[in-house]
Amino acid sequence: MTTPMPAGPTPSPTGTGLAVAVHPDPEGTVVRVAWTLDGGVAARWGAAPDLEVAGYDVWVCLEDLCIPWNTDGKLWTRDFLDVPAGIVAQSVSIALRLQLVVEWTDGTRSEAISAPFVVPPMYAVTASTDWTMGPVEVLVDNEARRRHGLAYWPDGSIGFATVEGTTYGFASNGPRCSRWRVDTDRFLGELLQVAEPIRDIDPTLSYASGNSVWIDPSTGTLLMFFHEEIHPDGDELRFWGAIGLAISHDEGVSFTSLGRIICPNIAADAPQRVALTEVGGAPFMIRDGVFHVYFKETLASGRALNMSVARADVREVLDGALRGEVVPWSKFRDDRWDEPGIGGVASELFPDAPTTRWFDLVHLVDHDRYVMVCSDGMADEWSYLIRTSVDGISWSGPTQVGETESGCELLYLSLAGTDLRTPHTARGDEVHLYRTRSATGGTRRWDDAAVERRVLRFDPATAPESVDDPDPG
């Protein structure tokens, strides 16, 4: 979904006269990254030492992924920038890199110089008392993944559906869909589709793929809530995401797009968009005959929310899909469901919390609660935050399940019950967490990614009291 910085000067080694300091805002809205240049920088690039700096080209880099900060073609004239907390607010530390090209008032320009900096944890999250995480089980190693042609897999979450007694897995292989048989003794059984495009997608989309599938028990029709992206001016670093709906009449062999159902409040071409606009992988639950699809909202102001939800009646969605169309969806806002799914304004379900990276949920049936797990971190330090809810609207505060893991990227995750014939519901006390691990991460994650599984176990004896159902209507 992302690419390295555009072609240009190669970053010089650190320690080239650039010093970076980090100053978190006491109110928690931004993190100020300030820099200074020593006197030798101008001389190194042939500028007179007494010349003033006219400005900078600025990038903030995570590994080899560099986001340009002055995207309007103008020089950045300040010696600091404010990173919105919605980008870097987490419960673990984040190692980043500042990269500059300096221009002096006589027009002299440096090559790129860079220096690392660390954003400290902005939230203190306690360890879970009612959930534990089992050991790692490798399901598909990097060699097997690449041998099967799954070069960008799974690019998000993994979905499951059982058709006539056979369980299938669904996941994005980059911008296209993959499908495989899940055997009792082998996770990646027969690979049936390696990279199948969704048919009839909007030609303005640069990415359209998904995993979040539901099968109608009466007709066998499969629906997929898929992740779609627009890349303004071809820039993958600033993609604008939305959620579409697709249908399959052939047991998941192919899917046909029906159209968009949910998109952020902010427009793709809005100047307030700082970087990418993520919506997530569209995990869903069904409660009282209604689909609830969870997504990351971004407001017209540019502020990104941690978690939001939109809904539509299951029967209406299915009937519309069988007619070849989508029905209106409604976002939840201020205890009401009257905001349109396309461009409306949604409420924040996880206020005052670490930034949600990737997420999935499952219904823990025997304990009458929904369970959501979110990945928390960037670069090479990651943890998992877990929440529960009795209604899907009011959620418990986040607690950390398992240990913080360093030296790898653990961005993408999926949840499912132990019985994949009913993947969105889990019986008993166990939930399976599937994840993608990469030692390199970022844009190079597919060089060494492996798929793993860990078992989450719930202990009801130590669980806090459930969040009350606010009766959202």
C-alpha cells in the first residue's frame, strides 16, 4: 500500500550536523519535532556560513518509508514541525528519522541529511488480567508464501467462510484477492486464487481487495466488505481509503463490486489531509439482524479517529446486493444513526486512547461479549491492545494482552473462533489471533513476512464488570 520516498538525493549517514529534539504537547494533541543545524553544515555544501536558511524540504521517515511534509512545492520555513498525535500516539516507543534538504538564501542546496529521533510512549496501558496469549505457531513461512506467488500476502486481515462443508480463507495479495482451502492439518491448503481482481471496480481506484466475507446461509451468496484506495496523483503515501461491497455467486471464485458503502468524512482532495487516510479492513459483526462494520474515521478537519462504526440491515443489504446495488449505510454519531455512510460524520468509540493501527473483532458467544484486538506500535516495537463490549458501541478501556515484542513489525492481525465454520463467533474461552510478522517491516515487510497464530484465552473469573449497554437505538 506504500512506497519509499520518490527518487532524489540519497540520505547521508546520521551525525552530519543535524540534531533533533522531541517535545510532546502537554495536552496530547501533537508531538513537536524541532531541529538545529551546526555551523559546519553550510560550509559542507558550499554556502557561506553567515547565510540564513531559506527553508527545507522535509520528510518524516519510518524505516525506508518517508512521508514528505511540505507537499505543496514550497519550502518549509520553520525549524520544527508538529506531528498530530493521531499519527504517533501509542503505548510503546517509536523510532523515526527526520530527513532534510536545506536551501540557503543564495539558492545553495544540500543533499539529504538525516538524524534519528524517538517518540516516547504517550499512553500507559496496563496488562490484561483476564486475557492471556499462548506461544507462537508458524503457519506459513516466508519461503512458502513467496513460492506460492503470494508476494503481498496477507495485506491486511484474513477472512474465512465455509461452503458446503469446506472452509476457505480469503485475504488481499496486494491490490487483488487470494482464496485457498483451509485443511484440518494445514492452514494453507490448495491455493485456488493467487491474485484475482474484483470485477467492475471504479476505474478511479488504485487498490481494491479484501478479506471480510459473509455467507448467506439461505442462498449461499457471499458478500465481501473490501478495502479500496484512491492514490491522488499516483502518490501511494497519501492514499485515501474507503469501504466497498462486492458479491460472489460462485462460492468465492470471483467477486463483483457493487459500489462504495462507507468513506471518511474528509474528501480525497482535501488540503487538510496530512498523509494517508486509513479506514482499515472492514471487520464486522451482526447484532439483531444488523451489520455493524468498524472503520477508522477521518474528519473534514483532518483529525483521524481511532474507531467508528456504521450499520445497515442484513436483509436489506443482501436484497440490494442480489439486485446488483448497494443500500444506504448509517454512521453512529452522538447516540444516533442518522449520518450517511458516504461522507457523514461518525463518533469516536475509543476516545483518549493509543492510535489504532490494525484491528479485528469476534463475538465471544458463551460470554455474551464482543472482543476487539488492535495492534499498537510502529517501526520495530509492537503490542496488542484488547477491548470488550456487550453492544459493540461502548467498549472497555484497552489493556495489553501478551508481551511487547521488539525487533519486528506486527501490524496486520485477524481474529477468529477455534471453529472456522463459524469464524465470526467463538465458543468457549479461546480466540485465535492470526498475524503477519516481518523483521524488516515497512515497505520491505514482504521480503520476509511469515503468517503466525497465537491463542488468546479468556478467564471469566478475573474479568472486570461488563460495560453497560447504552441502548444506541
